[in-house]
Amino acid sequence: MFKKYIPICVLVIFLFGIQFQSNAQYTISHITIEGNVKTKSNIILRELPYQEGSLVAADSLPILNTIAKQQLINTALFYDVELSSQLMDSQFVDVQIKVKERWYLFPLPYFRWVDRNFNEWWTTQNHSLDRVNYGINIRQANATGNNDKLTIGFITGYTHQSLVKYQFPYLDKKMRFGMGVGWQYFTQKEMNTSTFKDKQVFTNTQAIIQKGYRANLSLLYRPNLYERHSFQLGVGALNISDSAKMAQPVYLPNYGNTLSYVDATVAFTKINFDYIPYPTKGNSNEFYVYHRFSGKNPLTSFQFRKIHVNRFYHNKAFYLLESNTLGKLLPNNNYLDSKLLGYGNMQMNGLDYYVIDGNAASIFKSELHYLLGSFTNPKHIGIGFIDKINKRLPEVRYQFWLKAFTNLGYVYSERPLNASKLSNTLLKTAGIGLDIISIYDLVIKFDYSVNQLGDKGVYLRGGINF
């Protein structure tokens, strides 16, 4: 009579087994690391979402391993990371990590245009070599194996500049507090003294027209994998010549030739991207508050930036949404403090040749990306000496992404220039592009954009993280 209940009993046992499996937990017994010739093991362990002795759910272990790999790649210490876990018995699991370190020392020749972007230098300034900086930058990443960064630069050309920067991310045993210091000095014989029709106007002289220095000290706090807090205190001075003051009498906030100041910046960032240089999934939030103490002419500014990225269509495509708002409490109508859109990360595709001055600005960007394919350089091409060199070099892989984008923006100006067509009005741009991604965070972007003024053109953007 119990035969008819056998199938039901089997089903119950089966379902119970599934539930038991999903509720199973493992203890991380050992974490082994290979390939870290210079990087200290505690720097790698700091990026993991678990540690030896951690109790993790069986079904969450693959997700945690993916997070661990992403975190290690995003340190910019390694060009390749392999991570696997091995079940030792019903309770314990071992984690194996294999890393391939990047080159950390780069005594690089420095050559870069001084204008805001490549197109501005190439087209508007007729790719003049008088508007480039050149020299040498010595960049020592991971200087002591603690993910610390040292930069020493000697630049000449358009701007004569010397700089030293050092950042040590962890000072305490729990690896939460760090610090950074920096110093730079510069001189110029040409400077941007005004804006006309939303474009920069420059004044140049045979003698030095502008010089200045700045020193800063930063305190860093990282409570978890994704959040970072920082406080920076800086001191500096800026001096302009009589020729510059004649060209722009209200250039400095005090309307004089010299501005000395102390400033403070408080910042909070929470970044959770699969790959920071070119994210295809994740979110970021950034918030900054800046205040300059400069006598009767202080400046306060704040900025909030948010990015959301997500994949779809079997991970072959992703969309990106970004909002970016910057506001300033200007002390007066000086030119230096009123620079806004077109500087820093306040950029709109299609308005590369324009700058807009004002008190506050907001930008909204939306993008669709589709993976066209990838290509890996072959290690063996049949030429002896080249093949020998290739064996010693890391594998170079390229990804090609097609994209379409739209940008909206608005700049509020309390005192708009009569010749400005872009302040206090809705800004609109759109376009398509091709992005190329490769080793060492190489990102090259070719964009075709059109703006509300009817301007059309191809724009080049990008960089590489040494």
C-alpha cells in the first residue's frame, strides 16, 4: 500500500537535497598566491571579498571569485589574473590566485599638447609644436610593493614644470588609512585670458606671463572594497604679469597680479565597476567639496557624478548612463573661477572646440555599446628574432566596441557674456563611435558627433595607464 507514496518520497528527498546544497557553506582554508614577484601578498589579500577562515555560501563562491578577480585587475598592478577554488572536502575550500605583474617603472619621454583635447590642438591651434609640452616623466608604480606610486617630472616647451608626487595607500595594519604628498612649480609664456563666442582666447609674450606653485598633503581612508574617503590640504600661489592683467583686468579673484591661497578638498567615492578604465557593468558615485581660503575672495565648489552601466544581449552589449553636476559659489566676476564646461571631466562629446563659463553646470550622457569582436596578436609569426621578443612580452588583445551616444547639458551663468550662444540654454549633442580597448588600460575612442550649432566632425580621445 506504500508503493504509491514512493515517488512522492523520492521527490521530497530530491528537493531536500537541493535545498541542503543551496544552503551549504564552506570555510576558506587556504589562499595561495603565485606570480607576485614585487607586489606584497597583503596588498592582494586586501582586494578579496573573503579571507582565510571566512565562511561563504556555496552558491555565492563563484560570484565572490569574480569580484576578487575584478578588484585585482582594477588595482592596475596586473595585466592578467587567474583565480580558482578547489573543494577539499565537504567543509573546506582552497583558493588559488595567479597574477602576472605589469611593468612598474616607466622613464617615459613626455609629449603632450597643452590644449583641452587633441582636436582643439590639431584643428584650432593648427597642431603647432609651440603648444606642446615635452620632457621626461619617471613613473614608479608599486614602488615598494605596497601599491604606492611615485612620479617625478621635468617638463619644458609650452609650460616649464617640475613636479613630485607620492602616494602610499596604507599606513596601518588593517590597511584602511593612507596618505599622499605632492609639489609642483610651473611657468608659462602664454595663457588663456578670456572667452569669446564660447572659445578660449590666448595672450602670449616673450617673457613669462604666468607662474605658480602648489603643495598638498592628502589623508586617505578606505573602509571597504569600494568606498574611499579623502581630505586634501593645499597651499599655493599664482602670479600673472602686467601684460596678462592688461589683457584681462579681472583674471584673478582679487583683481591683482598675485593670489596666495590655502585650500581644502573633501571627497567621497564609491566605485564598483567590472573594469574601471572601460566599465561594462557596475555603478559609481563621486562627491567632492572644495573651498579656497584666499582672503576676501574665497571660492566654494561642489560636484556630484554618478554612472550606471549594465550589460544585455548575452553580454555582447551594454548601456551607460551618466549624470555630472558642478556648482560654484563665486566671490565676484573674476575670470579664473568662472571656467566651467569644457574643463576637467565636465566635457560633452561634440562640443570639443567650445568652453562655457558660469556658476553651475549639469551634464547627462547616455550610450549604447555593442561588441564587434576581438583580436589577439599572434606570438609566433615565423620571424626568428621577433618571435623571441614576443615570448617575453605579455599577450596583447584588442576589443572593438561600436557605440551610439547622446549628451544633454545646461550651464547657468549669472553674468553671461553677450557673445555666448551656449550659456543659459539647453545643450544637445549626438553621435556614433568606435572604441578600441587593449592591454595596460589602453582606450582609444573615435567619435563622429554633431551639436545643436550644426557643427559636425570626427574627434579622437583616449589614453593609456602606465
